[in-house]
Amino acid sequence: MTSTTARRRPYGVRSAPYAFLLPAITLFLLFFALPIGYAVHLSFRKVEVSGLGLGAGARQEVWAGLQNYTDALTDSELLNGALRVLGYGCIVVPVMLGLALLFALMLDSEKVRFTPVTRLAIFLPYAIPGVVAALLWGFLYLPDVSPFYFVLERLALPQPDLLDGGPLYLALSNIAIWGGTGFNMIVIYTALRAIPAEVYEAAKLDGASPLQIALRIKIPMVAPSLVLTFFFSIIATLQVFNEPTTLKPLTNSVPTTWSPLMKVYQDAFGNGDIHAASAQAAIIAFVTLALSFGFLRAANRRNKQEAAR
């Protein structure tokens, strides 16, 4: 009896990790891998209509090959949406990460008081859902209901329309920066707190000022966290959807295809062309994967070169 139990224990111990992973693997396959595979399958097919499209068998799903991908790559609306997102990202990513790094360095300073309250105040906007945040800022951008425009009017100052033309990029970027800075700040601040105190003490003994410590010690040592936050920010920028979609009812300056994901949504649920939308989504996913992989590979190569020195 004892020998049988002893023989069974190793098998149970070896299989325990797989038993714990089984629910996560099942959910991943059902709600992530399977939808992606089905979307890729749809991207290679199209609906062929015969006659007036009425009656049984008038609409059939047939093999389309690469036609949906060719149409997507030559679609001017999709390309224009990509250019808009590029301009949007050029504003959001550097400003958001710069503010996150600045706030993290300030909170890590010994002279700052009420650090927990300040840290929570900076992080709190990230806890607000993106749709709610975009809706709140959208009403603040409207001249008829915004208290900012009321103050500008009383002070006889210019009242720019933030929901039209070039300022629209600033309005959308402000929502993303306001909501995402806190998360990136927490990531960088956590990396700063992990730096041994002996490093700072040695720098102070060498006569380094707080600014020199920040520039020559803190920032280089949190470089991996900066790479991580940059990586997340790039992905979030390429997938921008909530902000322009929420602001669209408030202005005529945001078309239904303002961003690539909005174009996918419009084709899938507005035009009813799920096959073209699947091809566009696959292209967006591939571009995101390629940019992320290329950036991480370049960052790893740089880290290896610095370590070799």
C-alpha cells in the first residue's frame, strides 16, 4: 500500500502544474486563439451574390484568396486612418512617457511629501474606463457646456474649437495622456524603488547632485521599464478606438474611419462586409506584431552591446 502511494506521488506532482494551467489554456484557446483563427479564415473568403441576391443560394461564401488583403492595402480610407494614428502617436507617446518619467523621478525624491496620496492622484485617471474619460473630456471641449470656455469668455480670451481641424489631435491626445500617464508612472516608479540605496549613497559620497543622480543613475537603470512602457504605448496607439468613437457624436470632424480600427468596425457592422474587415484586422495585427518585435529586438541588441562594453 505504501509503495503504491509512493509510486503515484511523482506523477501527481509532475502533473499538478499542468492542472493549474489548464483553465488558463482553455480560456486562451476559446476566447483568443480560436477567434483569431476564425478571423483569418474569414479574411480569405468573400460573399458572392447571384442575381438580385434573393432566394436560397443567392448569396454564397466562396474562396477569395488574397483579394481582401489587396483591397485593404489599396484602400485610401484605411491608409488615411493609419496616417492619422501616426500623427496621433507622435504626440501621445513622447509626451505621456516624458510625464510618466518626470512624475516617477519626482515621487522618488526624498524631498517630496505625501507620496502615497500623490501617487494615487496621478494613477487614478487610469482606473477610469476609457469611454467614460473620453465622454467627460468631450463635454469639457464643447463651448456650450464647458466651464473652461465660460472662463475664457469672461476673460475676453480666444476660445479655440478643440473638436475641429488640427486641435482635434490635441484633444484626442490629451485624453490618452491623461489616462495613460499614471500606469506608466507606476511601472517606472516601481523600477526606481528597486534600485539599491547603496548606489545613491555612493553617488552622494562622490559629490553627485540630485540632478546628476537622476540623469546618470536613475534613468539608465530604469531603461528596461522605459522600453516596456514604450512597447505598451505603441500597441495602445495602434489600437486607438474609444476616444475618437466617443467624440464622434459631438463633432462632424471625426469620420467613421478616423482610425484603422474604426474602419474595421465600420466595414464589419456598418457595411456588413465581415470578410474585408477580417483582412484589415489581420493586417493591423501583423503591423503591430512586426513593429513590436522589431523594437524589442533593437532594444535587446542595444542592451547586449552596452553589456559587452
